[in-house]
Amino acid sequence: MVKQEADASLKDKIAIVTGGSRGIGATIAKILAANGASVMINYNTSKDAAESVIAEINQYGGKAFACKANVGNIDEAQYLIEETKKQFGRVDILVNNAGITRDRTFKKLSAEDWYEVINVNLNSIYHTTSAVIDTMLEQKYGRIINISSIIGQSGAFGQTNYSASKSGMIGFTKSLALETAKNGVTVNAVCPGFIDTEMFAAVPDQVIEQIVSKIPMKRLGATEEVAEAVLFLAKSSYITGQSINVNGGAYM
Ligand code: NAP
């Protein structure tokens, strides 16, 4: 549950959360809304899940809409940004959260596994950000927050495609931050460690036990713990080009 001591300091701010229908993205959407933002919840296939996030936000008086768009497709990503402007009039916060895994050792990795992950996780942030950046630069305000991963920092067995996509997000974050800083647009990344979501549910129990045993805090993270870092970056004004690790000490 999103904490109730939320304030309204993001009042009048318009946020887009890609992949906001489930997992970390759904919690990010709820915490931004609980802090006053109006939120566009992007999803690709999970319409019902997106609608239940909206219902929860509406319950505490927040405003949210949903938009179906595959952010791996540039036309659909542009549609997402246009729809947001149509519904809310502007865009202030873009959270690039949508992501997938197709884990295989490199020897077994197909070209399709490679391209799909790079497309949904990395090309997507070009698709959404390029569609919104002019607006943010003109209004001299913007918060772009990219959900990378510990795997982009440490690497992982069977995840060359995913790791490459998540490292790419960090390089993108630093470079774009340099280009947009003087116009009041900050660009940051959040690198979650191992978070208890459906993405992680595909991992066998034995592997989870091994992973947890290596985490200094000896547990998986909660989606709320990642969302709090996103909220912090959305509210902050003098932090840019950074990656915040939310990983229980698993990578320092
Ligand atoms: P999740 O539970 O599997 O949810 C993924 C979300 O992304 C869903 O809302 C899904 O929407 C959306 N999505 C997938 N492909 C999409 C596409 N082509 N276009 C638009 N939306 C798409 O994943 P999660 O665990 O919350 O992960 C969220 C982000 O955090 C990802 O970028 C992931 O890499 C990163 N991360 C997760 C962990 C972890 O341990 N869970 C750790 C580090 C980083 P639909 O259901 O509608 O397709």
C-alpha cells in the first residue's frame, strides 16, 4: 500500500509511467498520484490491471487515465505522449519503467531474444523521451526518471541482453542530463536490486534463495521502496545524471 502521509507537492504536475499497469510501475503511478500528480498509466496488454490502478487512485481523489501503447514501437510511443497532452495539457514527469526479460545464456540467445529486450527496454526510452523532450525544454521543467537495474551495473549469468539494455539506460541518463540541465530538465536513473514482482516470480525458488543469501539485507525489495526513490527524484531540483541504487546493499 502507498503510504498515507503523502502530501500534494506534485499538484498540477502531469506524469507518465510506462508499464504502469503492474509491479513497480503500478506502485510508482500510485505514489505520484498520492502526492498530487495526475498520471497517465501506460500498458501494453494488461488493460484490467491498468484500470484497477486507476480505480485505486480515484478512490483517494487522484486523477489518472490509461493509454495502451507498445513503447517498443516509436509510433505507439508518440501516440502515448500525444494522448497525455490531449488529456492533461502538458507533460512534466516521464518515468521510463516498462521492461521485459528473455533470459538465456548467450550461446542459446536468439536474435529475437536480443532485439526484443533491447527494443522494449532501451529503444523505448528513445521513443518516449524524444517525443516529450521539446515540450520539457520549452517549459523549462521536466523530470525524466529511467528504471534501470542492478543487472546493468553488475551483469548476470544468462542476461546479456537485459544487462546491455539496462547499462544503456545509465549512459543515456548521464548524457541527456548534460544536454538538458540548463533548461531545468533533470534526468536520473533508479537501479532496483531484486524486487518482489511478477517479473521475479519467473525465477525458481532455489535461485531466489541463493540471491537473497547474497543480499546484505537478506530479503527482496518491495515495489514501494523503489517508488519512494522515484518520488524523491520527481520532487528534487538539483539532482541530475545520477543513478540511485535501491538494492538492500547488493551492489555498492
Ligand atoms: P513487471 O511486473 O513484469 O511489469 C512490467 C510492466 O511493463 C507491465 O506494466 C507491462 O505492461 C509493461 N510492459 C512490458 N512491455 C511493454 C511494452 N512493450 N510497452 C508498454 N509496456 C510494457 O515488471 P517489474 O518487475 O515491475 O519491472 C518494472 C521495471 O523495473 C522494468 O524495467 C524492470 O526491468 C525493472 N527492474 C525490475 C526488477 C525486479 O526485481 N522486479 C529489478 C530491477 C529492475 P503489460 O502487462 O500491459 O504488458
